[in-house]
Amino acid sequence: MKKIFIALFLLVAFGTYSFAQVEEAEKKATYIMDEDGNLIETTDPVMEFDLEKHDFGEVEEGPKIEYQFKFTNVGKEPLIISNVKASCGCTTPEWPKEPIMPGEESFIKAVYNTKGRPGPFNKSITITSNAHTPTKRLFIKGAVKKPEQIQTQPVKKEKSIMLEDAGK
């Protein structure tokens, strides 16, 4: 009976230890897909975006337009964004300067200045961070249309001649 009790105790202890090890491993690793479709285990921060491309469609020339790309750090370590750079001076990015903790959401904002830029546009925003993939690109596109031409020439008034005045 004593041997059965010891065997049962060891079985429960080993099972508890194994369960704790699996639970600890799950806390320390995130699984992501690489470019080839392979599953990779990592403990690094991982940026997961809701959307990586935004189409503004047709917009009027003049105002600044903006879009906020929402992301979550699905990794196991704090995410630190060191730089965000736009492909041209017409786009201004804004990003969080403080670390994004695991499980937290945040935003990368892209502001595009339409003034003096009629026609289609396709711009990229490059993010540099301590994430598993240290460089990430987001894209904005659309078409800027010129505002309707306002008539700037004065309207020429026609002179009317009254019959009474014509005889004088």
C-alpha cells in the first residue's frame, strides 16, 4: 500500500511539474509565420496590425488627411519603436515614444498633405523597432483632385439702350 501511495504521489508531482513547464513555455513564446509560411517560435515583441494598407480614395486638394494604423504587441517583451520614416516630405508620421507592453494596443498615424499635389499618390511609412521583424512598412494611397475652378473674370454687363434716350 505504501508503494502505491508513493507511486501515486510521484505521478501527481510529475504531472503538476510537466503542466507548469508547458504553462511557463507558453508564457515565454509567441508563434509567428515567416515569409515562407513556416511557424517560428519567438520571445521578441511582435507588431500585429489590423490593416497595413489604407486607401483614402478620392480627396479634395488642400486639407491634410490622416489615418491611424492600429496595432497590438502580441509578443512577450515590451515593444520599443525607435523611428518611423515616411517615403517623402508630404507625409508626416506620428508614433508612440513610450514602450508598448505585451498585449497593449497603440497607433501609428500617417498625415498626408494634399495641398499642391493633385493626382494619384502611393506612399510608404517605414517603422524601425525592437520587434522580431525590426523593419515594417505601411502604405497609404489615394487620388487628389483639384477643386472646381471658380470663375474669376467679372461678368460683362450689356448696356441697354432705351428708345427714349436713343432719339435725343
